[in-house]
Amino acid sequence: MDIARPKKSKRGRNALIAAGTVALVAASVALTRLEPAAPSVERATLWIDTVRQGTLERNVRAPGTLVPEHVRIVSAVTAGRVEQLVTRAGTTVTPGTVLLEMTNPDVQLQALEAERQLTAAEANLVSLRNQLETARLQQQATVATITTEYNDAKRNAEVFEALDKKGLSSANEVARARERADEFSSRRQIEQRRLQMLQQSLGQQLALEQANVQRMRAVAQFQRDRVASMRVTAGEAGVLQQLDLELGQWVVPGQLLARVAQPGKLKAVLRVPETQAKDIVLGQPVSVDTRNGLVAGRIIRVDPAVQNGTVTVEVGLEGTLPRGARADLSVDGTIEIERLPNVLSVGRPAYGQPESTVGLFVVEPDGSHARRVQVKLGRASVNAIEVVQGLKPGDKVIISDVSQWDGQERLRIK
């Protein structure tokens, strides 16, 4: 037989539906409030550094080369053709060591012409000296003759004057004797002045001709030196660094022929980026890495101009150079700018610039997560940078490149 079932209450059913709806809404709200899952990063790919407090050495690192402190440039004095290469680069030379020999027929002809002109000038000087000396002697003879005639006329005048006093001579004879004595006196004075003028002009003419001979002699010596310069010597002791010429090559005056350097005296020439050169001054200490040892030095010169985005800095090396140090050797220099005492510092981030604010990921105490923190940076060194605000001593900071997670606030470290 059929059994009648009791009817359920509609009020209870509605309550269940309402409770289910409220639970669904609550779950949806909770899900919307959940933070997105942090991306995972392999710990091996991260570079983590610890914030420390103490003295920060500000350094600037720059590449460069070793160059000799003293280099002699051997250049061509005259044009010529290379006929013989006597010495090659790398050879130890002395001041008289012949490096190469050149020829130039035109220079040799000019030297011969200069010698001919010098000989002609010297012959003219000898001829002029003989002529002037002959003229001087003739004038002296004339003065001597006139003096004799004057003395004779003077004695005759005195005789006639004495006879006139005794009445033995006429007035006409006395006057004639006096006039003759006066004539020879005037002629003697004129010839003496002529002799003085001749002696003065003789010295001047000889001086002019001697000066001309000296000029011709200097020209001839210059031409001899030009001929001699085609036999090129080192000029000083050292090591021949460069001699890039070939047999038969034509060189022009002023062209670089060779470079001679003193091998034991080297300096470092560093190329500092222009953005880092503002704090470099003379006397700052430098550590030069020759790849075979470190050498201490100090800045001795800073180029005032910028070339190709770098500033040239010369470093005088102190102490003994390591073995293998030679000219043109590539080196790295670390310049100590200053020491900052009692400051917070951390390894320089891959994307952090000095005097800026950047977001750095700080590792949380559990070591499994890192959160982004805004950090204000200060002055920078080669491998470290000053922390002005945002971090404290002991914080572990990710300083490797994390630009791919710029939109994330947390990272999960695996």
C-alpha cells in the first residue's frame, strides 16, 4: 500500500539557498583580495650583497697602456729615398747607432753649390784685403813724402826769415818760402785725413766681406748637415721602438722615421670616461694592474681636453715594475678619489646610478622571498655605492640585473 511522505518546508529550502549564495560571494571577495603569486627566481642566478657600514673608498677604474716617460722622435731633416735599413725595431741603440741611410742627388748638388759659393766668398775676402792693404800702404807713402816736403819747405822758410833779419834776403823770397811751407802743411793734413778714412773704411769693408763669408760658411755647413742627415742615427741611447720603412721608400722632411725610448722609465696612460673624470686631480694615488702584478703610482698629468669620450690621465709609477712590463702593454688603473668614513654602502647595482633613487629587492628574513624597497643612492665607487636612505646595516640586497621583474613587488627565491 502507498505511504504518504511528509511535505518539506519551503522556508528551510530558501534558507539553504541564501546561505550558499552568501558563501559563494564571500569566497569570490576573498579571491579578489588575494595577492598574485610572486614569480620564482633561481638563487644561483642572483647576486646578493650585504649592506655594511664603515669606510667607503671611492675609486675610478680605467684601461690604459704603459708608455715610455722619455721618447725621442727621429724625423727626416730632408727628403730622400731609403737605400739601406741598418737596424730593426727592438734593438738596443746608442746615440751614434746608424738606423738607416738615404740618398738624394738634389741635396748633394746643393751642397756642392754651397761649397763653391763659400770658396768664391773667401777668395773675394782675400782679394779685398790685399787691395785695401795696398791702398793703405800707398797712402802711408804719400803721407811720408808730403811730410818730408813739408819739413824741407819749413826749413827753407826759416832760413829765409833769418837772412831777412840780416838784410841778406828780399821780402819776395821770404814770402815765397812761407807760402810753400803752408802749402805742404795743408797737403800733409789732407793726406793724413785721407789715410785715417782709408783705415776706417778698410775695417768696415773687411767686416762686411767677412760677414758674407760667415753666411756662406753657415749655408755650406747647413748643406753638409743635410747630406749627413741622410745617414740617420738614433741620437740617444735606448731601445728602437719603431722603424716602419721599406727599401726604396721616399720620405719627406719632417716625416717620422723612428722612435727611440728608454725602456726602464715607463708611465701609465689611462683613458678615464668623461663622466667619471670630474673628481680626478693631480697627486691622487693609483694602483696599476699589469696582469703580472700591481704597481703603485700617482697622477702627474690630466689632459684638459676630452677625446672620444675619454680624458687622458698620466700616472707616474713608483717602485720596481713587474717582470714583463714593457711599452704598449695594456693595463688597468684604479684611481682612489677619496675615503668616506662611517657611511652605509652596498655593492653597486647593475642598474643604479649615483645620486638617484631606485627600487632594490631586499631579501626577507626567511630567505625565501624578496621585497622591493625604494633606496636613495649617493656617491659611487667602482664596485660599491653609498646608501643614503632606505636600507640598514645587515640588509641583504639583490644587486644583479632584475629589470625583467620591474612590475613585481615581491620575488620568491628558490
